[in-house]
Amino acid sequence: MDILRFIAGLSAAAIAAFPFSVQSAGVERSVTADIKSAKAAVLVESSTGKALCGLNENARMPIASVTKIMTLLIAAEAVESGELRFTDTAVCSEHANSMDGSVIWLETGEEMSVADLAKSIVIASANDACVMLAEHIAGSEAAFVEKMNERAEELGMSNTHFANCVGYDDDDHYSSARDIAVMAAELRKYSYYDEFLMTRLDSVRTGTSRETQLLNTNKLITSYSGITGLKTGTTDAAGCCFCGTAKRGNMELTAVVLGCSSDSDRFDAARNLLDFGFDGYERVTPRPDVAELTAIPVKGGIKTDADTRFTGVSELILPKGSGAKIRYHYSRAESIEAPVEKGQVLGFVTMEIDGDVIGNAKIVSAEEVPELDLGRCLGYVFGALISF
């Protein structure tokens, strides 16, 4: 039996269970970026999640303060849901006060707005501000870390586990380059931190005797075209790490480098990754021919055919110049038995470049076509008699 005829006869529920690929790695470049200074790295197009190149991208590794991407994501989602406001005031606990490393010297009992805490975390990676914010949101750092791990699981970050909210070295605290790219893309959906991410120098407690300067350690914000963020991290176990995001035109990329031996190495590797992506790839919107959307004959329906439309036409990330090479192949059911549900799959579009499948889309019914049963037949006859 022809597979399309078989599929067209299935119920809508059954159709929904079929997996459909919307993107393929069939077209790839044969070169890669220079990332030899990193122990692990990946370059991902943010909106599609497509990895363009990588090194040990799924290896579990310490990630230092890159951890704070998840801390900031939890906070952003709390603001989005209305559970948290940037105007809220938090109070520093003894635990937050005890943090070392990068800090803004919060004192036990000191009050600070959520906005200033977020600014301190984003710009200066302040550990005490990070714990203070976590405690304000969840009651304790431990409870907040539970939220972090739950969110990581929801995002499919299978090579990640958090033991604290700041990124201190711990055998039970790790992530992977690929997982970091996932949480970075999720954070970039929110614009709350955009100003802070691009701020080189600022301060908190401004105008007081305890004014504290905040210096952004992301050196690419002043030197890389299109940079939008995001987070550095350095510890003895993790080495020098960096997750950088940049956008040019309609494409945003996330570059993650872990385990570099120096500050300059991490930024050079990230720059190489981003250059590789922007120079070599483009975001393409497939455009199947609407002339192929012919009506499909319907047997036993109140209409003799069903209009169709495309669905599942997803944007693709392809080597530059490949978009013009896409060839579209259409296949559809010759006819369909009523009833037909709106959105029912009636055919497919396969997209290829040089014989490699790079994506698929569906041809679906644009309307519902009920079955023509006895009751409807009698109703039509009765209506015709009255109008006559």
C-alpha cells in the first residue's frame, strides 16, 4: 500500500504521533573554528539549537561562574511570572555575607534592591549578591539550587548538576558546553538584563561612602561586532570559561568555551567560534511553492475536496549560499475518505540540497470536511425543497 494513502487514512491523533524532522545536518562545512585552547567548546545557533561545530561538547566539566546563567534565568522567570520585582528589597544573610571571591562586600542585614543585585551579578559576577538574590527568591540557597536542577532537567540538560548557585568548585557541580548553550539561549529570551550585559563599568551604593564599582569581565562587549552577552567564569578546577552570545542580522549565535588556560585564550576561542558561524552560515526560511497547494479530493464528504496549506516549515541554518540550492519535492494523497479534520496530514514536502535531505514540512488540510451521512443528506434535500 502506498505510504501516503496509508498515512492519509489515519486519525489525526495517530498522525500527531509520527515524528517529523524539521531540520537536518545533511549539509555541513568541512572546516571548523580554531578552539584548540579549550578543553570543551560548542557553537550553536540560538533559535534552532543547531550546533555548528564543537569539541567534547557533552563532556561534564566544572563551569565556574558560568553557573550564574541559570541563577539569572530563574530570577528572570520569576520576574516574568510576577513572583519577583526588580523594585523588591532583599536582606543580606550571614550566609550571603560569608561568600568569597568576586563580591560587592554585602554586610549582614544590609538591604539592596533586586535590580542592584542583578546588576552586580551580571556585570561583576558578585557571589554575595548571587546568594542574596537566591535566598530572597527561594528562602535559602539550597532551595534555590533545587530550582536550578529542576529547571535544568526541564530544559533537557542531561549533563548538568548544580551544587551551589555561584559556581564554586564541587565534585557534584558540573555542566557541559552543549547544556550551557541551552540555558544561555533560554536566558536570551528575556531582555531584563540587556543593559547590564552591555555595561562595561557601573557601581552600586552610588554616592555613598561604600560605593562599589562593578567591572564587566566580558571583554568582547567592547571589541566584537554584534555581541549581546553573556558570562565569564574562572576557578582553579574550571580554568577560564566563557559563554558569549552575539547577533548579526537575523542570526544569533552562542559560543561556549570551557577549560582554557588563560583569559585571552577563552576570548580568542570564543571570537573564532563566532566568526566561524557568522562568516560561514546563514539563516534561511524555506519557501515551498504555494502553487503546489492543490485541493485533495474527498470521498463521502459534504465537500468534494479539501483545501490544503503548509505547516512545520522551520527556518534552517545552512552554509552561506546554500539557500538558493534548495530543491523541494512534493508528495500528497491522491484522495482522502471523509471525515477530514482541519490540520490532518495529507502530504509532505521534502527539502534537499545536492541529494541530502535538510528538512521536511507537512501538507495539511486547511479545513474540516464532515462525512456526508444520511441525516445531512436529508437536511440538504429538505433545504432544497424549501428554497424551491
